[in-house]
Amino acid sequence: MFISYTLSLYESIKMSTMFITFLLTRIKISEVKAMPSTVSGRELVKKFLQESEVKTTDLARAYGMTKQEVSDYVSGRKVNPAGNKFILKVIHDFNIS
């Protein structure tokens, strides 16, 4: 039973990764509109992470980043164009409002 649970969990993670990958192929970074400040966007992403089962490690894996980078961008410790694009992309990909 443990093996079947592990495989189904693995398959679930694999399917989630495939879905996120699909979502990522539907948008180009250049299509993301620039915002003067992403403070409110960061708050939306933080709230989304708290209310959902999505973890920063999941986002890091899905977007090909380190957990520390994702954490820095979401918390606002790192504020730069790449971080702003990441926040906007997460908001778009997960349809956060």
C-alpha cells in the first residue's frame, strides 16, 4: 500500500508540474505588463501561498529557481526587474486576484 501511495503522490506531483509547465508555455515574459510597484502583487502571492497547498519549493521547482530566490522575491527582500516579472507571472499563471 505504501508503494502505491508513493507512486500516486509522485504521479500527482508530476501532473501538477506538467500543468504548470503547460501554463508557462502559454505566456511570454514580454507579454507581462510592467507595474511601478509589485508590493500589492507580493501580498497577493503571499496570501495565495498561505491559503493554498502551493509551497515556495513548488514554485521554485516549477519556475526553475531556487527556493531562496522565490522566498526573497515573495517577501520583498529582493526587489528587481526579475523579481517583479516573477511575481507578475505567478499572479497571471495562477489567476490570482
